[in-house]
Amino acid sequence: MFISTLAFACMNSTVKYLSEVSPFQIVFFRSASSLFFTFGFLLKNKIPIIGKNNKLLILRGLVGVTSMTLFFMSIKYLSVGTAVSLRYIAPIFAAIFAVILLKERIKPVQWGFFLMAFIGVVILKGFDSDLDSYGLFLVLLAAVFSGLVYIIISKIGKSEHPVVVVNYFMIIATIVGGVLSINNWVNPVGVEWLLLFLLGVFGYFGQVYMTKAFQIASTNQVAPLKYIEVIFTVLFGLFIFNEVYTLWSILGIVLIIGGLILNVLYKARYNS
């Protein structure tokens, strides 16, 4: 999980560095370069690429690319650590969708943890005068779609191989990103070409090592560690992009991540 979070933090920081490049191009290159790995894995292990739940797989891809595009757009307007923290409130929206669509029940104490995270968002917006309102809107909308992705994956369940699900996502994201890039193309310069291709490498290894972590250790041990990504990303923001985090923004981030970690720990303990 440590390697996974570092890989994702590198991807987030690369997106921040490429802020002058169209977000649709970033989606295209991030997805297209990942296809090399996903197709290679499926072909090597003779796993059917088409899958069985085609409608759900396509829907997951469309919702996923919407979330990813909105998140990449938000990084242009927000400090990268703040953007990542706000995206992580997706489980709150996933819980709401689960109640409405799947008729699941959420324990009152979990709503308390979600309220704690939401207060963190309010503090970020209300007390951090440097927080861009448009960027906040984009990343919250990205979190809503990300929460919906959780529900769709839950519906798919174990009927599909994880790499088949990811492969559908990458194919759809490549097509959508490629089409939307046509009228928004910004020609990359020099090292930007390499960084665009590295996005897929970082994203793929982030996914692979996260999956490995969940396979070899219990969820309550591993799940809270994924929020290390925020720490790595904030550090990259500080030392690479000279971003400034006020005491209010740090407090907001701590409340958001703290509330979500408590929810993960509670769910793991309750389910066990």
C-alpha cells in the first residue's frame, strides 16, 4: 500500500505539473498508456477481454471517466493536496447511493464520521480564503461520480476479473479523452511527452500494488493506509510546487481524512 500510495501521489503531482495541457489529453494519455499493461495481462493469462456484464462494465467506464476528468480539471484550480483530500469524500456519496439504490443500512455512528469529514470540507471552504470555488465544485462533483463508481463495482461483484473491469474503464477513457482532445489539443513540449506516458505507468502500478495489499492483509489493516496518498501529495505540493497550506486547510484535511479512516476501521470491525 505504501508503494501504491506513492505511485498515485506521483500521478497526481504529474497532472499538476501538466496543468497547461488540456485535461482531456491527460485523460487520454493516462488511459491509453495503461492499456499496454491491462491488455498484456489479460492476453498473457488468457482471460476473456469482453467480460459478461457488458452494460455495467460500460456504465462503470463512463462514470469513471467523468469522475477522472473532473478531478484532473480541479487540480488546475486547487492545491494538489487539497484536491486529493476532497476527492476522498467519495465514500460519503457512495453511502448515500447505497442507501437509495441498494437499500443498504448505514449505522448512525458512520453518519457521525461522515459529518466529521463534511465539517472538514466546510472548514476548507469557509476559512481557507485561497480555496477556489470553481475548483471546489469540480472536485466535489468528481467525488459524487466516484461514489457512484463504488456502487456499480459493488453490483458487478466478483463476476468479473478486476483487470477486466479496469480494462473497460481504460478503453472507454481513452476513447472519450481522445475524442474530446481533438478540439482542445495543446501540443506537449519536451519532457511533457514523457510525463504524459508516465501517468499510465503510475496509475497502473498504483492499482496493482493496492490490489496486492488487499490480497495479502486484512482490510482493516490496509484500507486506512490508502490515505497516506494525501500525505505524499501534500509533501510534493510543498516541495515541488511551493504550495502553501494554511492552518485552516490542514485542519480541514485532517478532519476529512480522520472521519473517513474512522469509518473504514468501524466497518472492518463491525463486519468481522
